[in-house]
Amino acid sequence: MIMRVFVAGGTGAVGRRLVPQLVARGHQVTATTTSADKLGLLEELGADGVVMDGLDAVSVGEAVATARPDAIAHQMTAIGNDIDLVHMDQWFATTNRLRTEGTDHLLAAAEAAGVTNLVAQSYGSWNGIREGGWVKTEEDPPDLWEGTVAYSVMAAAGYVEDVVVKAGGAALRFGWFYGPGAIDGLVEPVRQGYFPVIGGGAGYASWVHLDDAASATVLALEQHATGVFNIVDDEPAPVSEWLPHLAACAGAAPPMEISTEDALPLAGEVAVAMMTEGRGFSNAKAKRQLGWELRYPSWRQGFKAVLDGSGPP
């Protein structure tokens, strides 16, 4: 069934890959940006563009009402590429507001417009509950990282999941993004030797290519999915495996290895715990219930495709 889809955050990392996929499947897309300078990009992607401030209830309400959508995809973030795990609360400050206040504004606008088909972005990479096995399902609660600078980030993601699912929608826990432009903030520190393997690198993480994140979102919208889904690739892996592979694909020297004691004052508590205790996620539910098929089943071929230019632009 052809739908009118409202993509909040149409010029973001996922939005830029999502809009063309929706258009290619025949859907009519209205997508938002915070800057009038990017309206031309949305037009090139095949969407009707609109300037919207996700933190302004009136702006959101007017944009949704004008679009008259059948479905809404919430992809609003303000993360950027410069990784700062030491000050993660500051790095994600605006994104945290978009995932709390912005989500509330979207849900209010959706209710006013009679829209119940909602799909929102959440997070599931290395933040599985830090107990038991290394790979978690949707039945396992994410770790909130209480008492660390990651707490506000995880709490905001949890808020999105809670309110969107209660409203009858779906929350997609995206793994660590990679794809054109999305991995630059990690690759450069790796090339410069600033991203070492800490404490043996036993901690797990899950990855997902932006195109695969977008295709899962399309399926969730088309199927009016409800509940939480882990949107990650087939191979959650420890830092000791994926980081050296990323370095090799980037043409960099193998990463240094340092102890947790030496790393703590330099990298901070979150980076150390992520690399030594992080838990990844399983995608079995998404593949089973959504019929999701990945273009890049593993970061092994995905990193290479992105960094050597053999993948899609």
C-alpha cells in the first residue's frame, strides 16, 4: 500500500538513506530539515522538504498537519561525527532533547493527525545489559550506565522506546552506524593511533550499515510494526576483532593495546567499560518478524566496502 510518510530528520545520517528507499518503493515522502539550505537536497532525494524545529511543538505540529501523513519516521538527532566518549553527556545533549522533548512533540502531532504508524530511532550497539552472555535480545534490558556520562544518553533512548511503543509504534535499536560519512569520526582517530584496544578488548559491539538501517525502517513502516527491534548486523564482535580490522581497511597501523589502568585517565570510564564489558545485540527478531535482509551481513565486508569505495556512494 502506498503511504504518505513523514520523515522527521530527513537530512540526517539515516534520513538521507531512508528517503530514497521510500521513494523507490512508491511512497510519497515529506522530510524535514532544520536548515532551508538543505531543502534542495531533500528535493534531489525525491521528497517534499520542509523546515522544522523538532524542539518547537508548534513547528512540529504545523509540519505534520500540513503533510497529512499515514506514517511517521522519527530520525531526529544532532550527533555529528566527532566522537567524545569522555563528555558523552555533552556530545549528545541536543540529541537527548530530541529523543525526549522532540519525541513528545511528534507523538502529540501524530495523535492530532490520527497517525498510529510510528517508527523511531533508538540505540543498541555496546549497551546491552552487562551481565551474562555477550549478545542480547530484545528481551534483555539495555544497560543504563547509571553514574556515568552515558546515563543521559541511554535514558533518552529508553524514553523513546517506552513512549513510542506505548503509542502503538516501533522503536528500532540501531547498532553503531557506518557508511558514507558516518564512520569518519572513528576512522581518523584510528589512522592517527588515538583509538587503542583497551584491556584486551573483550567488550562486544554491534554494527549496522546506514543502508541496512534504512531498509529495516522501510519494512517497519510498511508493516506497521510494533514493539522493539534490534537493527544490527549478523556478527556482534569484540573490540579485539573489529578494531584491528577497521584499521586494516583504513590503511592504518594495527591499534595499540593499553591497560585499563593506563586508559582510564585518558579515555574515561565509558570508553574503558565499552571496550572491556560491552554487550552486543542479536538481530534474529527483526529478520524473523520483518523479513529483513541485510546488504552487509557483517562489518567485515562492510568496512571494506565503505573505505575502499566499492560500496554504494
